[in-house]
Amino acid sequence: EAARQLGITRKTLLAKLSR
């Protein structure tokens, strides 16, 4: 699912930003 992958990518991006 594209929506599912989008959520994962967003989470990863957020984690990188939080770092």
C-alpha cells in the first residue's frame, strides 16, 4: 500500500529530524 509506505517514510523523516 502506498499510504502505508508513506506513513513509514514520514516516521523515518520525523525521527531523522528529531535527531
